[in-house]
Amino acid sequence: MVINTNLMSISSANALSQSSSMLSKSLQRLSTGSKINSPSDDPAGLAVSMGFSAQINRVQAATNNVSNANSFSQTQDGFLQQVNDALNRMSELAVSAQDPTETNADRANYQAEFSTLQSYITEWAARTSTA
């Protein structure tokens, strides 16, 4: 009995094996949508790809930092607008209290509101300076 002496069949088997391997690799690339699925596909390309991935991650982190800073600024802007409104109201109260037609009861009410606004500003200033 003679085995492995048919060179044409051995050559055909090798070609079939290579073809099957290439088909499998092509199907893997199609199914994943990626040209590089393992380090053996393209080692240099994989290294470049990993560098780009790291750079993208750093840019995303920087973008998140900028977004957080923007949110913080908007929060501080809202706080400062409230303080501005309180200061404007305190100014109005101070001018109204100087009106000679106002009664002492009216002046006491103005003073109570003025003190409440003053406490509000002082309390928030203390909170933001420790944060």
C-alpha cells in the first residue's frame, strides 16, 4: 500500500488548507468590521492602532474635564446671579428705608428682609469658600 505518493493530491490539499485559512480570516474581518483581529494580522498596524486608541482616550478624558469645568462655571454663574439679585434688593431696601414717609414698622420690615438677604449671602459665601 502506497501513501502520500500522489503529489497532485498533496498539492491540492495544501492549496485547500491555505484557501480555507484565508477564507476564515476574511470572514472574521467581515464579521468584526476590523482589519486587525489578532497581533499576527499586522503587528505594526496594531501598535499604531493601540497608540491611536490611547490618544482617543486621553482626548475623551480632556473633553470630560472641560465639560465638568463648564458645568461648574455655569453653577457658579447662577449663584453669582442670585447674589447679585440679593444685593440689588438690599440696595432697594436701604433706599426705601430712608423715605421719610415710612413708619418705624415699615423700617423694621425692611431691616428684617435686609438681614435675611445678608445672612443668605454670608451663608453661601462660607459654603463656596470651603468647597
